[in-house]
Amino acid sequence: NVVEKRGNWDVYLVFAHVNNPLKMIKKKISRCTSLKKAELAANTMRRLAAKDQRGTLKIDKNLFQSCNN
């Protein structure tokens, strides 16, 4: 997630909470001066987070309580 704030671009990683998948956790990673640098940093952080096995947890699909109608 890349958001403009006061002339700079903030880069956030967004995760689903393990116990409540409808709750999102948003962590600020860095602040960049241009959109291109922010998108590059976001893409790099996303790829690094995907490789990290410590953060890989399974979410139970029954927690969504969805209706099939």
C-alpha cells in the first residue's frame, strides 16, 4: 500500500489478522520522496515478506462465516 502524505510517499505492508481474517494489520515500512521509488520499495518489501517463512500462517476459512445464498 503506497499513500501520499505531506509531499512524501509512505509504504505500508498490509496483513490479515490470523484469528480474525476480516481485521487487517497495517505496518509502515518506509517513506520515499517520489512515487517511483515508493513503488519500487513496496514491491521489494512485498517479495521479501512472501519469502519469510516465520510470517506464514494459515487462516481458517470457517472464520469468514460467509453465506452461500
